[in-house]
Amino acid sequence: MSRANSIPKTKGSSFQTALSNPELSSFAAGGGFRQYATASVSGDKYYGAKALINLWAPSVRPNEVSSSQLWVVGGSDSDTNVILAGWHGDNYESTGCYNLQCQGFVQTSNKFALGAPFPELSNIDGLQVEFSVTIFKGQAGWFLQLNEFILGYWPFSLFSSLNNNPASSIQWGGMVFNSQIDGKESTTTQMGSGQFPDEGIRRASYMRQLQIVDENFILRGLDSPTALASQPNCYNIELANDLNWGDYILFGGPGRNPNCP
């Protein structure tokens, strides 16, 4: 089930998009670091990606961020372009540039308000809410589709690598921004539902139907995906495949705990 509407801002998770470049203020502007639990593919040419993303409202400390998203990555280590889309919770602090606050994204549909909270979220052992996100390369730029609606695009003029080239890597999963400057103390900010992936579906956060867009602009499953958690005792990830869900991941965690001091 997928639910999203343009509604007044209330507490909860919201749809977010961001284009990563030096003008989009970094989460780490005042120090801190990011923790990831992601699945990825690389080594091919990717013209987009898709996922059905599970919606939750994680507990987030002030000045921190928890997000569930997909990344489209291109370029070299010295000149990396990144497009990302998904949802984030940030306690409504000023933790970065997202949605239409960032210059560049051209919105062509008013079906959804970027940055508006979702009206319904998943519950542990209860209702599971999800939405579909697709990013794909078109004639004018990289387009964003939410469920069946194309919301707009990032023009090629914004990019140094993804302007003429396909992406070189796709990633799916979660990210937490930990505001601790020295990185010696784990945060209690949750990723996903706040549960580890071994809790299973209906408790842990998931993304399913992970797909890439190939050179013929056809969605297809993943070839040799890998999964990596930067601090698995804090936030972890499991990668799996079945007939109904295709390639999928379970991911997340509570952050600080006895095994993640």
C-alpha cells in the first residue's frame, strides 16, 4: 500500500529529494559523521533505479538525520555526482538542503508536495506502508517518479558527470547522520524502524523490488548486489531475493546499545 499527499507539516516522515553538490549544505558542516547500511551494484552502466520503500518514523536526536533512500552515483572519486530520493526524519532541525529548498530541481507535477509528511506510517507488527521511487535518465535530465507520477527532473546542466553519462553505481538503504564530532560516541538516533533486520518483515524496515534501468530503459533485477553496514552493531542490513519481492533488503537498528556504545 502506498500513501502520500500534500498536507500541512506535522510530525512524521516526509518525502525528500536532494542533489549532492557543494552548494547543498552538508550535514557535517558543524562536524559529525554518517553511518550507512546499504546494498549496491556497480561495474555497469545504469540509467536509473527503482525501489518500493517502507515508511517509518524513527526517533531522531536534535541536529541529526535518519533517512531511507536510493542513490544514483556517477563520476570519479574527485568529481562525484549523486542524486538521491526517499524519506527522511530530522526533528525539523536545519540539517541540510532538501526538496525545493535546493536550487536546480524542476517540479512539473503538483500531485505531491516535496517535503510534506506522509499521512500514514508503518507500525511494528501492524500496517506496513510503502511508496515507489524511480529515478531515470531522460532527454532533459534525470527524472523523479513517485508511484505512478513523474514529479520533475534535475537538468543535465547541474552535473559534471551525470550530464552526458549514465550512473556507475546504485545504492539502496539507510543513512544516519551522527552529530558527535569525534565519532567516539554512538547516537540513539534510529535507522528505519529502529529494529535490526533479523527482526524480520513487519518489524524491520525494508526496501523491495530493487531494480535498475538498463540501456534500453527497461527495469530489471540486480546482478551480484552486495550489502555493507558501516557499523553493524549499531545498524545492520540483510540482502535477499524471492519470487514476490524480487531483490530486497531488511535494514536498520536502534543506534546506541550495549554492543554499540
